[in-house]
Amino acid sequence: MLEIWLGIKSAFWLIVTLDADLIEIACRSLVVTLSAVAIAAAIALPLGAWLAIGRYRFRRLVIAVLNALMGLPPVVVGLVVYLMLSRSGPFGVMGLLFTPWAMIIAQVIILTPLIASIAHQSIRDLWAEYHDLLISLNTSRSQRIKTLLWDSRRALLTAALAGFGRGIGEVGAIMIVGGNIDHATRVMTTAIALETSKGDFALAIGLGFVLIAMAFAVNITIHMLSGTEVRDRW
């Protein structure tokens, strides 16, 4: 118990003094996850809208597969990306393995089905409301998608937030494709796992506090931007 208390005390000191290693790892985690969320959202949001308004064969099968991919094991994604980016893989010449780009690619694969599925659910409900109006205006498919994406932007921010929450806490795929290399690919989750195994609870607990604070900060920011709660006016 005393060891844990000393670790917490040391962790707070690292945060207060803005320890260089802690700040570096936290910033790298934020850059990797935000980049992955931005790329995944750019792919997933139009995909979700297209699935919501499209009428084609095997539509239900495609949606079922997308929903199933939400539970894709991250370690499997990491293994596939590792094989693709390794020297013997088809993209080995690009030299992306054990770099932040490899971690971003793995996270994009993990997050895209999650964001697309949530976006599809939200846009499908809005499409049922807008269907007759948009059809009567003789709008093109791209115009319908743009309209639905804009009018459901608050719900889509929630989808992006869900993607960030999963991405910032990812360990398995990141460890495989990033290698947890100090000053290169070490992020908060992999650093916490490493420092805990070494018995260095101060840095591990400090990173844990930063991770929780970061998650709260992003949640509050998205909440404010989405305007889901409006103050009463008297």
C-alpha cells in the first residue's frame, strides 16, 4: 500500500513539473489518435451516409459485416498490418513499420467500422425524415449525403468521440506495429504497460492520470461543440 501511495505522490510531481518524458509520450499519443480519428472519420462518415440512403443488393449483408467489424480484435489488425508493412510484405519498401504512421494505419482500420456503424444508425433515422423532401427536390446522391451529414453533425461528433475513446486506449495493435520504441513510437498505453512491468509505478500512474484527463477534456470539448445542452434563457 505504501508503494502505491509513493507512486501516486511521484506521479503528481511528474505532472506538476511537466516531466519531459511524460509530455513527449502524451503528445505523441494525442497526435497519433487524432490523426487516425480524422482519417477514419473522413472515410466512415460518407460511407455511413451512403449505406443509409442506398438501395442495392446485399445491402443488409454489407451492414451486418460492418457491424461485425466493430468487434474486430485489435491484435489481429496489428498482425495483418505488421505483415503488410514488414520487409517481406507488399508495402515493406515504404519503411513504415515501427513508425507513428504504422500505428495510425492500424488505428484507422480499427476505428473506421466503429464510426461508420454509429454514423449509419444516426443518418438512417434522419433519412427517414428527409426522404420525401429530398426526393421531391430532385437532389443528387452526393447532395443528399452532404445534407444528411451536415444536419446530423452533432450525432456524428459523438461517433468521432467514440472512435477517439477506443483509439486513445488501444494497446495490442499499437504494440505490434509500433514496437514501443522510446522517443519514437512509445505512447501512453504502451508506456503504462511497460513501466508497470518494470515496477516504475510513478510514470505509469502519471500517464494514467494524463490519459484520464485527456479523455475528459476531449469529451467536454465535443460536448460543448455539439451543443447538446443549451442553457435555459429566462
